[in-house]
Amino acid sequence: MLDALDSVLMPFGERTDGGMLALNSYENRVYQVGMEDGPPMVAKFYRPLRWSDDAILEEHTFVSTLYE
């Protein structure tokens, strides 16, 4: 999982520090991940075939709206 995160983050100059803490989640795998530079981030790994692409996009849009 850390390799997957690093592959997505490295083009932005970010990298994990190797620390992960599992967070409570009913359906998915959610982790607090330590970052080399800066505060930790939360990463969510969706279980295969549980969510449609449209449902994931809707959730990401909602989270982006909250962030803004």
C-alpha cells in the first residue's frame, strides 16, 4: 500500500515516511499515513467491486467540496 501511495505522490514531490495507522471503517481500508515532510494524510483503499466508478467520483467530489 505504501508503494502504491508513493507512486501517486512522488510526481508531486511528496513521499510517505513508512508509518501507517489503521483507522475505523465499515467497508473500506482507511489509514493514517505518515509523510516525510508535513502532517500525516488519510488514505482510503476501496474494496474491489463494492463501489461503482460513479460512486467513487461522487465521494471524491464531495470531499473536494469540503476541503475547499
